[in-house]
Amino acid sequence: MASNQNRTFHPAFWGIVLILAAVVLILDGVGVGFGLGITPWRILAGVLLAAWLVYEIVKLNFTDVFFPLAFLFIAFKEPIATAFGREDGLISSWVVLLAALLLTIGFKEIFKRKPVVSVNGQEYTVPHDQSGGKIGRQTLYFDAADLSRAVVSKNLGYVEVFINNREAYTGGGTITVTENLGMLDIHIPADWDVVTQASENLGRVNIPPRNISGSRSVTLVITENLGQINVIFD
């Protein structure tokens, strides 16, 4: 069965999102209003949040739809209150965010499963202790003796990756980064080369230029990167 990781976005999707955002900024610049307190900036937020929601739905990440829905509601809470004649306002934004958090955690516990990624045409189940997927700082360690299943997925914060047992590396290894929305630092031995294979990369990938050729190489496979990936040779 195909995994949800294989459902990719055509670059045109993100192009349309950016074009709509530009149109909203132009409308704001010329002073266009839409009534009920719906400002161009609210529409801009709505476009970006709706894109986030569509992204999660298309990827079949149904347990991750509650936060984009919550932020959408918060962005348009005042116009909604005006439309329903609730001058006293609606529910507190903090209550909405807390409810989104509880719903996300609850549904993830019910439908908990290990993520699956495709690497070089083969599907691998990612161990939870090596998959990222948390907000905040994390440190991951991969064994150089088996880099075929080294995967970092769904990074929302800051992740630092180190490679242990370097002397056991024989070459041909792969480190896969998928759905990166945060900052990722990957520490690579100074005598290795890095080869990249990237698709749907809208973020930044920084690999320091070098004048030497490494004795061994590792392939960095990047899919759906919206954040920043830094390769550090040490």
C-alpha cells in the first residue's frame, strides 16, 4: 500500500499560494476593504493557513488538521462574531488552541503509527526515536555501520544529527530528510563527501564548499523541505 509520504505536491500548488499572497498584499497597498473587518492581512493569513490545511489533508495527515483549523478560526474570529451579532466576542483564542492541542494528541494516540518513507524506491518504516516530529530541540544519532535507514521526518523545531561509529562506514549510505519545517544541522565527517538528491525543496540547504575530495560519500535525500538544512563537516 502506498504511504502518505508518496503523495507529493506539484510546484504549481505553492506557486498559486504565493501569487494569491502577492495579490492580497497589493490590495492592502491600495486600501481595498472587504467589510465585516475582513482586511487583506486577514485574507493573507487565511490563504496561508488554508494552504497548510490542504497540505495536511492531501498528505492524509488527518490528525494534524486541528491547528490550521484553529488558527483559521482565530484569524477570522472577529468577522465571525460580527456576522453572528456577537459583539461580546466568541470563545477565547487560548481555549481554541488548547482544544486543538488536545484533539491532536488524542487522535494521534488513537491512530498512532510509525511513519514510512520511500528511499531509492524502497519503503522503510522509520523508528520513532529517529523520526523527529516534535517541537523543540532534539539530538539524533545514526550508526555509520547502517545508514540505509537514517531518516529525519516532520521536523518542526531544531534537530541536530550526529553519526556514530564512523570508522565502520563503508560508503553508499543515505540520510533522508522529509517534511522538514524547522532547522536541521547534520554533522558529517570531514573526510566524507555529500551528494544531494532533492525534490520539492522550497527551503534552504547549506553545504559548505570544499576543495578536497572525500574518501567516502553519503547521499542526502531531501523531500518536501520548507525549513533550513545545514551540513556541518567536522
